[in-house]
Amino acid sequence: MAKQQSITSLPRSPEDDRRARMIRYSAAMGIRLVCIIACFFVDGWWLVLPVLGAVLLPYVAVVLANVSSSRVTTVVDPGRAALTTLPPFIAPEEPRNGRI
């Protein structure tokens, strides 16, 4: 029997996935901007924190933006569902010595 699917098991649409990744990237870049501005107002050893944030956040933002939806499912094509239940194809035997 073919695997049953519901609308909730389908993956996210490409547009929704792209929008969610853009929001994550923009949020990380906004935090980086705050870190850069904080570099002008912080003194002493505390300056290390905003500098690290400003340097490391672009890498983190790109990695987060390239991560797609966490729901990984295979979509069953209804036209192929019947084909997956058939037994494997067995090739006919080769004729021996030219005879069938």
C-alpha cells in the first residue's frame, strides 16, 4: 500500500522558506549593526564582546540563511505510488545455443 500523505507533512513552499531565511539573515545583520555601534561606546575589556559579535556574526548569518526547512520529507507522487508496489522486474532467460 502506498504511503499516505497529509497537507501538514508536505515541505514548506520555496517562497515561504526563502522568506524565513531572509528574516533570520536580516535579524543577525541587525544584531551585528548594534555590535558595531556598541564598539564606539564601550571601553576596556568589554570592547571584546561587540568586536567579536561584529566579526563572527556575518559567518553565522550566512550559515543560518543557507539552512533550509528542518522538515525533510519525501513527497509521494500519486502516479508512481502504484508502481512502487509492483514486484521487481525479472528478465527472461537468455537463449542457450541459439535455441529458445
